[in-house]
Amino acid sequence: MKPIDLVKRLVSFILLLFLAKLVPAQNAYWQQQVNYKIDVTLNTLEKTLDAFERIQYTNNSPDTLLFIWFHLWPNAFKNDKTAFSDQLLQIGRTDFYFSSKDQKGYINRLDFRVNDVPLKVTDHPNFQDVVRLNLNQPLPPGATIEITTPFHVRLPYNFSRGGHIDQSYQITQWYPKPAVYDKNGWHPMPYLDQGEFYSEFGNFEVKITLPENFIVAATGELQTESEKTWLLYLSNGGNPEHRPAKNAGPKRPGAVEINPKKLSLEERGEVKNPTPKKPVAIGAKKTKTPIVPQPSSTLKTLIYRENNIHDFAWFADMRFVVRHDTLQLPSGRVIDLFAYVMPDQFEKWKNCISYMKDAVSLRSKWIGEYPFPVVSVVQMPLPSNGGMEYPTITLLSALPDTLTIDETVQHEIGHNWFYGVLGSNERDHPWMDEGINTFYDRRYTAKKYGNPKIISLGSNVGLSEYDFEKVGFETIASVHKDQPINESSVAYTPLNYVLVVYHKTGEWMKLMEKELGQPTFDSCMHAYFSTWKYKHPMPEDFKAVLEKTSGKNLDSIFQLLDATGSLSPNRKKPLKFSFIAHLDPENKYHYISLSPIMGINAYDGAMPGLMLHNYNLPYTKFQFLASAMYATRSKTINTIDRATYTWFPKNVFQKVEIGTTFAKFSMNEYTDSSGNRNYMGFTKLVPQARFEFKNSDPRSQLLRFFQIKSYFISEDHLHSFVDTINNIETYSINKKYTNISQMRYVTDNSRELYPYHWELQFEVAEDFGKAAFTGNYFFNYSGKGGIDFRWFAGKFFYLGNKTNEKELNTDRYHLNMTGPKGEEDYTYSNYFFGRNDFEGFNSQQIMIRDGAFKVRTDYLNSKIGKTDNWLASMNFTSTIPDRINPLSILPIKIPLKLFLDVGTYGDVWSKNSTIPKFLYDAGLQISLIKDLVNIYVPLLYSNQYRDYFKSTPGNDFWQRISFSIDIQNINYKKIKSIFLL
């Protein structure tokens, strides 16, 4: 072998060794380091922040960076075209969309620089609250740069987590921050309400300047000794209007004595506002002190520092009641605990510090010792109930009772482990913080309270919050509306975000604990905490630690993260009887329940009865109800029965349901020549099939279904004739049988903003057919209410030739401009109290169908607007603002609306018609019980209606009023959210 060959081979060997070492190095874990120094001033008059930020960004990745994505999350509140605004609408909130300009917020006055050289900033193509900083020079691996910028924030009203409510300030997600760059690349993301965060770890120093009489709670450890002294003074019951001597007050064990004279003005909190207080005029009347104190003209500056955190939040209010204590951890380290509570809530929150101690102690034992020097809980007035976590501090709303306070406090403190220290990607893997934390919530509650019942059903019997969550999840799983655990936050429906991310993950962790055994499980969680402390673990990292520590293959359990359905094994369930209904958290039985039932109408009177059913939670595929009701007036037994079977295909349809309903009730009465009251009734049997289409996006509010029904109806019809021999009028009741086949295609979008509904309906009977289109579109007003547009177009046609007999026999089926009455509800699908009453109050009930006019022409043989040809109409209903609603002075809220109906029909377009081509009516509508009962007061109408009213004896103003009872139109969206249909 030649020497040169040896050299070549040696070089090759060395290169191979180098590459072998390099590849693992490239794959080794790394994360960026981002340190912050921020000086910020709160302007309480303008509700703004003015700040300057220095960011030390270290590129620990193996890649050279040409740009850095930055989050400017205050711009989420800039206008109604942000991702945040869109998401709120999607989850059913319009408060931000319709908010005023003064309620919105933004961040501006930015000037990003490196080495005092401006950076070019590029807007994100989709998100207004994300920008790209294009670096002037590439940032190689291992290099550090300092990015500086001033910024100005207009604080929004607190619609989500942060902002202000009057002079109460919640300053969260308020400063420019780099997006995370990890092994998967950049993670730029908009601010969202449903969907939390993912930020780089670093060290923070934040200086906050604000009026002196504000009490501040913030992330990290307060460095300003004079403020520490004041907080300790307040925690001992001191008057917040007075500040003690700078060196007064107790000290935390282990605290270092600091000479105030050696502190800077900022550290001593003695920066003064140059504007003097306004003098009080001599002789001016003294006014009572307002409930909310006014901000002081004297300013103070507070300094906070904390290391190894990835966010910074602070809260300021002049009314806080402060409480403080210390807690010694197992290592001997002593930490501070602070609680900041509103005065009106303090009595309920007086044990908050005790709850905090339990939360920190138990989670330190179960997971790993709390690593920070301080933990704080803040209770403030917020627009919604709940809490939100930030490093070392959590914000909570007012809560209803001490149990809820304890459980919420410990949950939010628990996020210091799962989010604060273990900085997983909350947006992409919310289960890794919320779900795992929920598991420890349940462990905490079980240790302290067992399984506390929030609804008592008798001695030692009841339902806990956990029971309700379990029933809720098993119910959505039973109707195939659940989603996998390992989804992004933005992919979930609001219901699944709670029941899957929180509840199901907690159950999944319980399954893991059972598989490993509690001692091994606890060892695994301690190993997970110590291994990934101050890092960004992914699901695969969590799995790797558990498998390494336990020595077990956990593939089968982790595969459940990507599956839908219950975690409980399928098993045969025996039958069990219950009274009324049953919630079965353990899903052990098929319950059949016996429930009381009550019905009422004018002919049957009150109808008490019993119903046997299996409509319990969770649902079963086969459902039934069978009832028997005793009619106290007609002395008959009436019933309504239903049986359905549902299955859930995997492709086109979300579900397919087949079934049948049966009903029997009285619908008229008469008095014979002997003075005896007799009753006529109906029965109907309706087999049906419904095919509900699957949505590609589970979050969609769109409902589409195709339905087929066949109505087999038997009605009692009264026939009278005169016995000429005895000169007696005789009555007989004959049965009339009708079969109507109906097909419907329905599209309904119950979105919060501009919901709509439209349907095509076809009906066929022996002598006729009908085709109809009905559409509704609701245009929201700013604030509450809106205007509802309704369109209708229908065509009636005869099967075979039209004859006088067919025209007479099909009269009740003709299209009707006037609101149809009970006799015209030929499928018995609407509720009428006095279905066939011709006089009196009951006769004024109508149904909203066809032309949907509110006026009635009951005494005409041929009603105005009734046709066996075609008919079209437009209907408008608008809410009236409370400020001009005369009914708003009443102690109960009664909505008042305006209605306008305009329509035309085929007959008026004939050459010989004397009726105008378009008819109209308009008036006031009073809606009661969430639009269940509507009262219509016509005030303006076409001359044809006016002439009718004038020609009808006794037809006064009160008799022109109509009403509808729209049980069949109960808001489907609300029913769906309650019963998870």
C-alpha cells in the first residue's frame, strides 16, 4: 500500500468519525434563549402603556437565522378582522365584534433595531398580530443579538384574559415577543381565546411605573424593598391609603437586609409625577369618597426579576386586600405566598393562602419541587368566570363558593408545573398542560374532599363535578361528536375543548397510572419534570421518559391519544329501572325510566300521565318513549310515543336515524241535542328516516339533513242531519283517513353572527302536491338584537284534473297568505290550545307558515290571500332597543319587536282581479319565554284587510290581535348545547 493511499484512508476514517459524532449533535435537544428587559409606564387616564424593550436573543439552533417572527398580540384587539375576532364569532361571542372603538386595543410606535440599525418589518400574510423581523445580518448558531424597540399599547376592555375594566388592570400578552423556533421550525401564531401559548424561556427584568396608590401583583420576585414593606404592611391589615416607614414590616425568612439609602430612586419607588395635585377651592363642598379610589398623581416604579420563565404578566388595582405567608418546601427552601383579593370577595377567599399552600405542597410531592421564590393568586373583576395562569402568578374571577375557589386556585397554581416549568406547546398539544393538570386536580380533590357532590340526590347520593364531566363526555362520544385528545386547540369545538382536552386526558392519565401502578407512575412524573424542566417537551418526549423510567412499552396507551370514543371498555350492560331519568357516570346499565308527564289543551283539559322511556345520558342507539295521559275533560286516554334507531356511518353522513312516532289527542268538541258534550280526536302514525350530512370541520355550526316522513292520519269528522219524522238534528262521527308523504332538505347555520336557515319541502297526497321554499336570514344589530328576513315561495298543484270537489276537499292544504289556523295544521305538527275553536281567545292562535301574515280573515269563505296556485312573501321582524321600548319599565324584561309582511299570489295577477298585486301588514310583536310565545298586534295593513275588519261585526282592536305558540321552533342550537345532540 502506498503512503498516499494510507493518508487518504486515514482522512476518510477521521471524517467518518467526525460525521458520526456530528449527526447525534445535530439531533440533540436545543432551544433558544430569550432574555428581556422592559421599562413600562401605565397611563391610567388614557388606559395605555408606554414602554421600551431590550431583547437578548441567542440562537442555540444548528441553523443560521435570516429573520425572526414576532408576536404583537395586543393587535388581536385592533379590529373585527383579526383571528381572535373570527374565533370569538365561531364560538358564539359577538361582544368584541360589536365593541366600540374605545373598547378596542392595539400596539404601535414600534421601531425594531439591532445595534441601533433599523430592521425591515414584514407583515404576516394572515395574522395582524404577527410580524417578521428581517435581520440585517444572518444570525449564525451560537450567536447573540440585542433587539430593541419602544412600543405603545392601547389597552382594550378585558374581552379575553387581559386589558382593563375601568381602573382595574390586567396586563397580559402585552409586549413584543419572538415566536418559538424549535426542531420543527418557526411557530408564529395569532392570539386566540381558545388556544393558549408557546414561548421561549429566558430571564426577565421588568420595571413598572404607575400611580403610587395602585397595588401591583406581578410575575417574579419584587426587588423594590419599599414596596415589599408596604405589601407586608397591607397583609397585616394596614390602611392602603397610608404607607409605613420604608424599613418597617416583617421580613421573609432568608431575606437580605437592604439599606434603602443605597437603592436607586426607581428601586425605592420614589419617582414623582411633575404635575402637582389640583388645589381644592376654598368653601367647596366635600364629596363622598367614591367606591373606586382615584389614581394618585405621584408615581412609583417597581422592579421585578425572574429567571427561566417564558412570559410576564402583571395586575394593578387600588382596592386589593393583600394577604401574605411563607411556605417551607421539603428541600428547606422558603417561598413567599401572596393573595390579592377584591374587598367584596374577601370573606369567601379568606382561606386562599391555605389553599395555595396545599396546592404547592402536594404538587411538589407528586411531581417535583416548586422552583420559583414566590407564588401569587390574584382575584379581580372579570367579564367571565374562571382563571388564567402565568409564571408564578394566576388571575381568577369571583367564584361562587369555597370549594370552587380551592379547586380553581390549585388548578391554576398547578400550571406552574405544566406550562410554567414544562413549557409544552399549548396551542398544538393542549392536553400536555390542561389535561395532565386536570389529572392532578382530581387527585388533589380526592385527597382533600373525596368526591364532593355539587347536586345532592339524598343521603350519601349525588353527583359531583367529575360525574357531570364524565356523563358529558360519554354522551358526546355516544353520538360520535367527540374528537381525539392529540388535536390542536384551534381544531376543537368549545364543548370538546373542555370534555376532551381536560376531562378525557385526565381519564387517560388515570389509565396510565393504573397501568404503571402509582409508585412507578409518580417516579415517571418526577423523571419527566426533572428531565424537561425549563424546556419544551413534545408528546414523544413524554412517552420516552415514561417508557424509560417504567421499563414498559406504552404504545397501546399512547395510541389512544389519536383515537375517538370512550376509554371505558365495551361491555354488556344489564337493564335497570329509575324514576324520571338517570345520569350514569359509570355507563354501567341500560336505564329505563318512569317519569311523570303533563299535557293540556282546550278539549282534553289537563292530562296528567306517566311516560316510560330510555332517554338518559349517555345516549343509546335505540331510544323510545311510551306515554299514557288521562284527559280530565274528555275522560279519554291520550298518548304520544316515539321509537328511533340511530347509527353513525364513517363517510358521507354524520348519522342516520329511522323511527316512528304515534300520537292521539282530542282536537274538537260539540254538544248534541241532548246537551251532552262529545269529543272528536285524531291519531297519527309517522314513520320517518333522517340523513344528517357530515361536516368536514367539526367546529362548523352548519346542519344539513334530508328527511322523509309519511303521515298516516285518522281524524274524527262530524256529520249532522235532520230527522224529518221526529224533527230532531242528529249527529254522527265518521273517520277520515289521510296519507301525506313529505320530503325535506334543510340547511341551518346557527352561527352567532348572521345565522341562516333554508329548506325545500315537497308534499304529496291523493289529490294534490305542494312544493315550497322557506329561507331565514338574521342580520345582527350592534349590541343586542337584529332584523330577521324571511322568504317564502310555494306552489300548489292538483294530481289529475282540477275539479270543484278536489278544490273543496283540499281547501285546508292550500297556500295561505294569512297565518294558518289549527284546522290548517294538517300534519298536526304544531301545538294549538284550541285547535278548531272558531270564536274567543283560542281562535286567535295562528302558526307561522306559508305567507306568515299576522292578520286573520277567519269569517270569509275564501280567506284573503289563500290560493291553490302559487304564493310568495317576504317577512321582516326587527327588535326594538331597550332605550325606546316602552315595556322596559316593567320589572320583567319583555322584548318588543316590529314586523312587516309583504306578499303576492297567483290569483291577483289574473286580468279580472280587483285585489292589488301586493298585500301587506305591519305592527308590533311581543315575544315571551325566549320567543316561545309571540303576540302580534297589527297596526297597518292593506285596504282589503281594513275593509274586512270594518265589515265584521264586533271585530274590534283586541280581536285583531293574533298569537302563536312555537314549541316546535325551540332554539335547536341551545338544545344541542345542553343535551349534546
